[in-house]
Amino acid sequence: MNKCAILLAAMAIVAAAGLAGACGADVTAKPDNATAKFLGSETDWAKCKLTLKDVQGLWGGRDVYLACTGKVVIRVVGDGQVEKRYSLTIGADEAKAFRALCIEADLVAVKIERPRQVLPDTSHPTLILTNAAGEKYEMTKWGDATKAPAFDKVYKAVMALEAKTKDLKPEFTGPYDWKWEPAKE
């Protein structure tokens, strides 16, 4: 695949996830953007991670690990807590688009209050940003009880990565281990 085709594919995923305008190397954040400060410079981005944890005990779900070098691990968990694990690599421009999206949404500045009462088995996806120093920022959305458009925008973009596994064979199929994470680079 040539560079033009790769860039077009990345742009299609970005557009499908509603990220138009977020793809580009130069991201100008407001001076008070907490996410830009947390993530550091664009050169630090290669040492950062974006993780989505969205597996519910009864229904399964997805875990997505995006090392900002472009390495992605996607765990699809189905009934009976059986997972299929896929690994793939996205291009540098697409990885930078995720940085731009997180900064545009200013995830670190968004505060989501946990509702007083949460129904049992309510979904609670968690986004985790890890900066180059290893510091983590986590935000969890509690089902439909909480409104968080910034969270939703990043969540949809991360979930769109699963489409890239369509033609891949899983590198692992077996019981879901809640504590498993990809090896550190």
C-alpha cells in the first residue's frame, strides 16, 4: 500500500469517527488546555498511551490499547468472558490524530460525576491517558446517566479502530484475564 492510500484510509477512519479537522501534525491548543499540558510536546506523544477499558462482566465488550507509536491491541470479549485479541499498527498521522482529538476534547479538564445510584451491570467505559512520565489520567462514564460529549467523541474514535480487525485472525482466543495488559515498549 502506498503512502497516499494509507493516508486516505486513516482519513476515512478519522472522518467516520467524527474527527474531521483533528487530523494534522500541528495542534494549536488554548494556553489553558489541561490535556495539552498533561501530554506534553508532540515529540512526547510517542511515549504516551491511550487506553479504553469497556468490558462488562455479564455482556463482554472491548479493551483497546493504543501506544502512540501506532501499535494497537484490541481485545474483543464475548459471552462467557472469551476474548479474541488482535494486534495491528496504525500510521503516524493517525496516531497524531488521536493526540489532536484528546487535546481538542480537553479530556483532562472534563470532570464526570458518578451518579448517586448506578444500576447493577451498568456499562462504565473508562478512558486512560498515560503521559511520557507515566502519569495516568482516568475518566469513567456511567452508562447513559452521565452526559460527556468530549468523552463520547474520543470513545467513538477509539472504538472505530476495531474495524481494522475485520480481516485479521486473532493472535489469542481464550479466557479473558481482567489484569492482562500489553508488554511495555
